[in-house]
Amino acid sequence: MRAKELTTELVRFPSVSSTSNREVTSFVEDILTGWSFDCERVEYVDNNGVTKSCLLGKRGSGSGGLAYFSHTDVVPAVIWKGPSGGTAFQTTEADGKLYGRGSCDMKGSLACWLTAVEQKLTSTWKQPVYVVCTSDEEVGYVGATHVVAKSQIYQEMVQRQVVGIIGEPTTLEVVHAHKGIHCFKAISHGIAAHSSSAEGLSANLAMIPFLSEMKAIHDETSSNPRWQNDKFDPPIVSWNIVFHDEKTASNVKPSRSICQVLFRPMPGQSPGELMERAKAAAQRYGIEFQVRSEFPPLWVEPDAPHIQTMLKLCGKQKSQTVCYGTDGAAFADLKKLVVCGPGNIAQAHTVDEWISLEQLKLGTEVYGKMIDEFCLS
């Protein structure tokens, strides 16, 4: 199966978000240029000094077209428990499943798309097909924001308002909406000293009342109908609090205490209000406040013509919503987006990540139908 072969090749690149993804980007670029795609790379250096690379490709001409969006970074695989040992970046096949980091999220999806395009190369193209491969999706849609700011091909897609497929794993369900992502970091500064001494200042002393206020917001957003939306599961903004003081020993006053909150707003809500409340609390306790990301929910009306067409092509009756986010949050200028890809999100990021061979087969078939509908008809 061609999609299985390509998934294996893509998984071999250990493109964890903390490292560069330039090698896997070059691999995909070589494939696309061999198929007469015009390619554009958008590169940048991340906050840790690592060079990252996004790739955009276009084949064909016309006033409309179809775009596919993927990301080539993956989450870490510090602990890996594949079916027969080995490493996370060497695929293993067992019981109709292909194991490997990124096999589900989302190199298997990209492999299906590339296979579907390859099968149509000798057809008569009436509209262009676009491919977008981003970096740093797993750490806040960073690559996508660079694409929006710098890519000429992306601006062409916006001008033409092409239909865009975000190929994240949905078991090929048609998804018309997902939650947004807002994230901030609060840092309390102290002075390290031995706990028995009168010297120093524990950074946790200011952080404790701040955490109490974050807990109050957590409880409010979990119970107040204002912050709920029954169209999503779970129907809350999922105000998640992570806290640490850099593993300070119990007999040392910590010099720094850090709280991070990530929450997921839904359409019609006011996430800026929650951000302002958290910022005001930080100011009250003399805590440094950093906004890390602010991305809106993805929402397309379920009765939109392109959603209805996708349902027909996928053999589904009704489009869905999901609780996780995608690069689609950064591509808000595109009004005809849909999330649809092979694999189950339940397998993403796990210690034995896998995608079924059946999903690779079906994903290739479905993407082929989409190309037929929007590029060849």
C-alpha cells in the first residue's frame, strides 16, 4: 500500500517540535517538485534558536481549487511502548495497525493525501490543488502564523477562497467546528534562600493566592452556563492549570514559581474577559503575566455548501464538532475550511501511537474523491 510506505518514510524523520523539521520538509518538497508543483518555503528561527520550515505547494491553474493542510512536527516520544519494542521513529505493523510517532497525528494523513494526488497526476486538472505543511502545530500553531504573515501562495488561496481540508485525525468524520486556544504564563519572582533562614523570599507566597483565583475561574467556567456550549463535548472551556516551582527542594525557598493556564473558548464567548481577569489578578499579587497564544475557535456553519459536499463524499449524514484545536484556528481568513482526516485522535500522542491500515486505505480514497470533486470536475 503506497500510503503505508509513505507513512513509514515520514515517520522516520524524528521531527519533534523541539527540533528542526527541515529534513522532513525537504523530503515532501522533493516529492512535490517531482510532480510539477510550484513550491514555496517559509522558514523562521524559533525562540530556542532552532530553524523551522513550512512548505506550500501548488499544481494546476484556475480560479478555485482545493487545499490540504498538514503539520510535520510531532510530540516527544520519551516513553515508547510499541508492539515489538523498537523505536518510535521506526514503524511497526501488527494486527492491521501501523505503529510509530506521528503515524496518526498526522503523517499518516499526509501520506494519504500525497498518495491520492499521485493517483491523479495523469488526469486533466481544471482547478489547482494546494498543499500546506506547517511546523510547530503541536506547540501553538507557530508555523501557521508565519505562513499567514509571509506566504504568497497562502495569500492566493485567501484571495480565491479555496476549499481547505485540515487533515487532522477525525476517523474521516466531517468536522465543521473546534474550540479555540488561549494560553498564558504567570511568573512569581522571589529570592532563593535556605528555608531555616530569615533571608530570601519564597516565590510561592504570591503564587498561592493567585492560584486560588485561577481555581475560582476554573470552577466558574465549569458550572456557569455562560461559559458552556452544548454543541461541544465537553461543553466547557476546559480551564486547565499547570503549576511548578522548578522542582525546588522542600528546604529551599524557591526563587521562581510558574503557573500556566490553557483554556479553550467556544463560539460566541469572550475569552478576552477571562484573560483580563487573570492579568488583573497577577497585577494584584505582583506577578509577571505573559500572554502565550490567543486563537479563536474554528466555526463553519454546518449547512455551508462545501460541508454538505464533504458529507456526501465521505458518506456521512451529519458534520461534527471536536474539543481539540488545529492549525485551522490560524487560517481564519479562509472561509471554506473543514477538518477531516484518517486516524482516531484517541491514538494521537500516546506511548504506542498507531493508525489502522484500513484508515490509510479509506483516507486515500476519500481524499481522491475530494480532488475529483474540486479539481478535476
